[in-house]
Amino acid sequence: MYVEDFEAFYEQAVALYQAKPLETRYTIKFRHSEGKVVLKVTDDRTCLKFKTDQQVDLRKIERITTIFFPLMACGELPAEGQDAAAAQQAPAAAATQSGGAGGKKARRRG
């Protein structure tokens, strides 16, 4: 069933996921021939869809995607505010520190 209002789609999709997190799927499909983006959330019994061809709706799609990907990957929402920024910077800082000079492996001389 297509939901016309994005806010209603968002609320229903999150409620559907919270009811059955292991059975729910979230997909994004771009139909180039029609120039439309279709979001779909389903648990094989209930199917919610949102279709748009408006560029201003991309921010809304980004918002729901940033909610669903962490929920489906690790089961919890990302930290908000400064904690989220620190969490994103920590792996990047660790990678540059462990990589040494320019990310090249150190050679053993002997």
C-alpha cells in the first residue's frame, strides 16, 4: 500500500520494524525510466511504500535511512549530538595512528 504522506510512512515503518525487527526489510529503489524513488518496508504480511519524484524529498529519505541502517545492523540507534561525531571520528583517528607513515607497512631491517 502506498502511503502519500512521508511522516505517516515514517511512523508506520518504524512501528512495523519495532513490532517484528527480525522479519522486517527496508529497500530503496530508483526507477530511472520514471525518475522516481520508491521506499519499501515490509514484513511479508504488511507492505508499506512511499513514492516520490521530488528532489526536496531526498532529505527525508536520508533521515529514514539513517534510522533504519543502524537499527538493522546492530539493533540500536546511533548516539546523537557530540557522541555521534566522536564515534565517527574515533575509528578514523585509530586507522591513521595504526597505519604509520602514509599507511605503508613498516619494513624490518635486519
